[in-house]
Amino acid sequence: MRRHIALNGFMGAGKTTVGKKLANRLSVRFFDLDALIVEEHGPIDVIFDRLGKPAFRDFELTALQRTVENEQPGVIALGGGAVTYPPTLEVVKAKTFSIWLYLSIAETIKRVRSAKRVRPLLGPNPENSKIIGLYTGRLSVYRQSDLIVEAARKTSAQLVAAIIEQLPKELL
């Protein structure tokens, strides 16, 4: 594999689960940007509360830059909003093959509501309108991905198979 593969998509799309399985299938390392940030800076909700969203986006950018510059190509799970920060989107476009794990708004709402994890940008019981607003605000950057894969009604194994089937041969 010559380039990193970056998985993006809205909260609950399965980036981490699919990313781990895809990396295993391709025999490469898996990198979770959120986990890298937590390891270096502490819990994400605390970062948002104390330092704000701009600081978190800078931490994402730094973690991504370090990964693509210093590590052998692997699979990277981006945070749901990582590509909304123009400098991060620029790195994703220049240095990775990006894959959008696409979910409809209805499926996204269902997954966000059923998740045990509280999302810093949404809070504990977000209104559908808040989820929809965040979702629609990200569509234009998600659509810039190199590959779009429908993630609803598929197991993570089926998603991995669908991704591998559509990956350019030089990435296999």
C-alpha cells in the first residue's frame, strides 16, 4: 500500500469498527485520530469544554499530519468533523485516499440516538434538527471523498468487502 486510507463520515457511521477490520484485512496498521488525541490531550469532551472546538480541530490536524508523515501507510479513522476544517481537508486530499461511509439522515439520527456515547457537538439528547443541521453542513466536504460507500444495512465485514472491491489496485 502506497498511501494511507482515510475513513470519514458522520458520527456513528462505523469508521473505527470498519477501519480496524479493513486494516487487518490489508495487513496494515490502524490509526484512530480521536484515540491519538485522547492519548496526548485527554478526553474529547474536556477538550471541547476547556479549549473549544478550534483547539480540537488543531489537535486533529496535528495528529493527522504526524500519522501521514511519520507512519507507514495504514487505515485512519477520522473524526466526524475533521474534514470540515480546511487545513485538515487539504491534508486528507493531498496525502490519503479518502472513503466516505455514507449514511442517510434518517439512519444517522437512528445511530446517534441509540449510541451510548455523548457527542460533544450534539450533547446528551440532541434534537433531530440539531443532528440534521450538523449533517447537512458536512455533506459538501464528505462528497469530496475519493470513494463513497453506502454504510447502512451492511455489517462491518460487508462494508470491508465493498471497500476492497472498489479500492484502486495500487492501494491493495
